[in-house]
Amino acid sequence: MRLKIFTADNMKAALAKVREALGDDAIIINNVEEGGKVKITAAIEIPAPSIIPGKAPRPRPKASPVQRSLKELEQEDHSDSINLSYFLAHHGVGKSMMRRLLETAASFDEDSNINALAKALEVMFHFSPISNDYQNRPIMLVGPPGVGKTVTAAKLTSQAVLSGQTVRLINCDTIRTGGTAQLEGYADVLKTTVIEAPEPDLLAAAIDTNKQAHDLVIIDTMGYNPFSCDEMAELHRFIVAYDVEPLLVIAAGSDSLEAQEIAETYMNLGVRRFIATRLDVARRYGSLLATAASMDLALAGVGITPYLAKGIERIDALSLARVLTRIPDRKIFVPPEEKDPKEKTPDEGEIS
């Protein structure tokens, strides 16, 4: 048996080198990741030499107990094997957190690294999905401007209505141009009404007037600058005007440090859970971990698209591990007039 070590930037490239040098009959002895590189130790059986009369043949070395064919290794899901650090680095997970995740994942005896990562996420983070647990306590959506609070309010309302619940949808965002119209448009589709409470003193009346015992109360607020003391003080007045749960809404794909600072600010207002939105327009999700790690906030759900039919989806440790071990395609639109005529295809003008 002849051994040889192959090094490449990733598993696919390393396996290609093995095939080129040793063929399909190569046996994989070991594979490790060092310094961002994948290193494979492979071997191939060498036919035994003919025995010369009068001389004893050399003893054959014992084969390694870890032997998998090249084809078997290629068929494995490599997003689920040795490259966890590669995926976590892509998603912008900080070095310290990445080290903790990898060390914790390595401590579990799992048959796949994606399951080990899920176990690590379950140990290190909290998951508290949105459900009917806000039936007796109003939920107030808070967060910076433009993160999708109004769409999230509409999605939560839609899910409640479809499950047979009655909803009181309250709007505190009467300053933003078109804010009320947007929420009323959603409410009209959902066959419900919007109650306005533009001032903290009006919030209690908006919640309690004609409220039925099992009404779900969802409150949409204006986007406040988390780094403005005056704006956060105004939001605080709304939060303390009634016994509500302030629930942070934050967009995926933002800078991890920025997300952490935003989460810390809202945590001071009583936030203990958050919803991550706009996963469809982001390719890096490290900010979700940064937000969760900041002051130990629980992940309550995710918004994948802006469409009501795709509601706020539940997420747990395993589904988050799957999100973090894939890299969404980067689709770049090229206008037809800018394409090389030699490269035109029947799909010209579409997103590639």
C-alpha cells in the first residue's frame, strides 16, 4: 500500500487531486483541516512483488482501521463533515464564538457534524418560538427603521387569523409617511381593523376597549434609532404604558458587531426575544448569533420573505445549524445589452 498526502483549499478540490493521482480505487485513510486547508491522506494497493525462491516475503503492513473509498467519501454531505469552520467564517461568525462552537460541537459523539453543531447551538443559545404564548400579554414589535416590523406584525396577525384566533392590531407608528396605510392594507386583506395609538397615554385604552378574553394583541411601533437617547426614551414610554412584551425585530445580514450593539440597547428596554427578518436578501447570518449572544436573547422566529403567505417560521437548533452550513447562491443580474454577444443564451436578461 502506497500512502500520499494531498492538500487543497476545500474537500472537493482535494478529492479531485486524489482521483487524478491514484484513481477511483484510492482508499481514504484520514482527512483533517489545518490552517484553512483540507489535508487528505490517501493510499492505493500495490500488487505484491513476485517471491524470489529462498527469500521470505516482507510482512505486509496492517491497513488503517479507517478506510473509505473515494466514491463513498464524495457521496457524503461535506457541508456536514469537516468544514464547519469554513461555513461559520463565511457567515461572519467571530473567531471567539466560532472557537466555542467548534469545541462544543466536538464534545458530542454525533455521526454528522451538522448534528454536533445543532447540539452546540442548543447548549449555547436559547430558542423560544412565537406561538399562542402571547395570548394574554400583548406583544409589541420594536426595532430600528426598515427591518420589517410592519410586515412581521401582518404575518403574525395572518397566522393567528388562519388558526381561528381574533386579533387586535394596534399601530403606534402614525408619524411615518404611509405607515398607517401599509398596515391598514394588510389588515383589510386579513379582514381585521387597525386601532391607532399615537401616544403612550392612549395605548391602554386601545388595548382594553372592547377587548375579548382570548384576543391576541399585536402592536406595531415606529422604527427608532437605537443610538439616539431621545428616541429610545420615547419608545420606553410606550413599553411601560402597559404590560407588554417588547419583541425585537432585526434584519439578517447586518454586521455582527452592529447587531450586538443594537441588541444590547433594546435589551435595556426589557427585550428578551427577537425575530430575524429578510433572510432571503442576506447571504451571511452571523448577526443572528451575535444578536442571540448579546445579553442572552432568545431566537423567537425568522421571516424568510416579505410575503404574508410565508409567515414567521419557527426555528430551532437543528434548523439554525442547517442555515449556517450552507451558502446561498450569489445571483448577479446582467442586462442583455451588456452581455457578450458570443455568450447569449435563451435565458438572456434573467437572473443567473
